[in-house]
Amino acid sequence: MGRDLTALFDPKSVAVVGASDDPAKYGHSVATQALRAPDRRPVHLVNRRGGTVLGRTAATRLMEIGEPVDLVVISVPGPGFEAAVDDALACGARAIVGITAGFAETGAAGLARQRAIAARVQEAGAVLVGPNCLGIADNTTELYLASDTFAPGRIALLSQSGNLALELQLRCAPHGLGFSRFVSLGNQADVTLVDLVEDCARHEATSAIAVYAEDFGDGRAFARAAAAAGKPVVLLTAGRGSASARSAQSHTGALTSSSDVVAAACRDAGVELVATPREMTVVLAALNAGSRSIGRRTAVFTDGGGHGVIAADAAEAAGLEVPELGAPAQEQIKALLWEQSAVGNPVDLAGMGEQNPLSYATTAGGLLMTDEVDTVLMTGYFGGYAASGGGLGGGGAALGEGEAQAAREIVTHWRATPKPLVVQSMYPQSPSCRTLAAAGIPVFAATEDAARALAAMLRA
């Protein structure tokens, strides 16, 4: 069943201990975010000097609030952390988020303090995220207790690095991806990555779980939780080299699990393993498209030989196959194109796009319908005809208008089949490419990203 984390993600009331008017302090950021939804639940600010913080009266201690507080965020100097935890538990807190650092990541003495705090929290029947974390957010319950705003969506982001979480948010935005939840894992003194994966698996508003982790605690337990999640889990991990392992230990006190052991367990569990934030974004965008492939046979469709060759290599490097089309399929595609077009796979318009932009749509439709391929990768210039910042169409000419119509027709062809279609374009932000992306067809600037996305769409 897993632990009950209701008080963590949907508390009845919140208090921020260490709230501040000083923008340089984390207590300022968290308090500012907490006040974004003042009508959802009571939000109390606590500052040992009292007075006002962000225009609201601040209590000097939690006890002054005079009513139970469900969730308490603690962002105070290290020596005062234990007292703040005790006050929170005395006020009936069922969940605590520890921003304060200076525990396991500092050595044996810090680890001992951390364990003692976790024991107190557990004895009281509460839960603790952190310490040494950057907060949490749940867009589905209007809970905003992190330093930044996370666009709403269906991805739960569980990260042991706050900065990497912010980078992922920036990378996901152009793909229209947003977040249901964000949790900064910190030192995982009490609530662990496994607890959070299990809870996000039960969260109906979450369709995929993205994880950056340096410390799994029990890597096999994580793999079991991921396998049982019933939704995609994408993992970016650290510690593959000696330098990154040293850095992780100084960052959160993490002793990184053997990368080989973790990778093997996760592969068996169906976890998507990625090596960089960029690759994680690519995989999340692919999974968000909803299409899944039953096989690796990929048709590469291009408007220039160079792009076709590069894309074919990228597809094979990603574990896909680019088979030569059989005679029946070649005849079907040849009937749609002109004489100089190549139809063996890669399929190359060979300049026909300039003569008839709708040839992109008819060819994409033909390839999606043939039984000889499972996926289609379209690569090259598409998008350039309607691009306002350059391109042959100049944004308003007949070519641009034709391409816009082709984009709409490509969407229609794609929706008529369950096969995945991914696009690489020199102009990924053009109106035509935005039409594709808005419909759910992943569009990328880099060929290798498009190939990786198709590989992520393979059914396990």
C-alpha cells in the first residue's frame, strides 16, 4: 500500500518557519510561493523576530499560531533545526519539509544528528522530506513550497538536485510539458525515493515519473517500485565515474549505488535510463505523445539526401532498424512522388517539397499506412517554408501557406494510425512545426533526439 503522504501533498494548513523579507534567503522564496494560493488553505509565516513578513503578521514561534498546523517547512540556521522540528511536532504537524542543510552531507556528526531527527519524526507518526532539500510543489492541490514555479502538467519530478530540476523545467517548456508534482529529495532521512515513486504511481493526475537520483538507498527496491508503478519512469542518475561519485557524496551525503547494478535492475523493471537532462526531456516528450510502436522498423523520410543519411545512422544507433522497403511499398510511395525521388528507405522527396509542399503530407501518410514499417522519422527542411525568420517561404508566400496545409494534413494522417511519427526540423519553432507539436507529434531540432524519442516509444 505504501506510506500515507496526504499531509505532504494536500495539507490542511501550512507554516513556513524562517519566512523572511530578505530575497537572499530561501525562507523568502518559499514564503512567497506559499502565498500564491492563500484561499486554498491557511498559510502561517514564522520569524523569530516577529513583526511582518511579506506584508503579513509573522509569529515568533509555531506555538503562537494557536491552532494545529498540518505541514511545516523549516528554513532556519542549522543550530535551530532540531528545536523547530520539536515545535512542529508539538503543534500536531503530520509532515515536515526540511530546507536547512548541514547534516549527513557534512560527515559522521551530521549524519548522527540527521538520524536522531528522523527517529523523532517517525516516533510522532509524521513524515519528513529532506533535510537539505529545496522544497516541494503539487500543482493539483495548489501547494507551492519550492523556490520556483513549475508549469502544470502530468509529470511528477523527483530530484536530488534543485538546479537540475529547474533546467528540466526550462527544457520541457518548449515541448508543452508540465508537472503535476515536484519534490526535492534532499538527504532522504525519512521519506525516500521509493516512498515517493509509490505515491506518485497512485496519483491519478501523474502520467509519468521523472527521477534524478544520486542515492537510491536500496536500488532494487526502487526498481521494484518502478516496475509496479503502472506508468513510465524515466531515470537520470549519477555516480558512473569516480569524480561524480565524490561530488554526489559532498552534495547530499549520498553513497552512490553501483551504476551497473542499478542500470541492470532498472532495465529489467522497464525504466527508461537516460544520461543527460536533454535526453530526459526527449524521452518525456516522446512518452507524452501517447503513441507506442510494436516494432523497430523505421521509415526515414526526408527532403534532402544528407539529412536522410544522418537520420538513418541515428536511428540505427538508437536501436531502431531502417530496412529497405519491399517492392509493393516502394511502388505505393513512388506513385506519390516524382521520378527523381528515392523510395528505398530513406525516402527522399529530392526537391519535390518546393514544387508541391503537400507532398510531405501524402508521403508521410503513405509511410504510416504501409505494413512494412512500425514508425516514421521525418527529417530535414520541413518548417522552413513557413518560417518568418528565414526559409524559402518567407513566412507568407504560397510555399509557406502550402506547408501550413501540409502540417494539418500530416496530423490527420497520423491520427488515423497508432504508429509513432517524430519530426526533426531545421525550423522547429516555425508555425508548421508548432501545428504538429500542438497535435502531439514530437518535434526536435536535433536528429539524434528524434531517433531517441522513437526508441522510447517502443513497447516493452
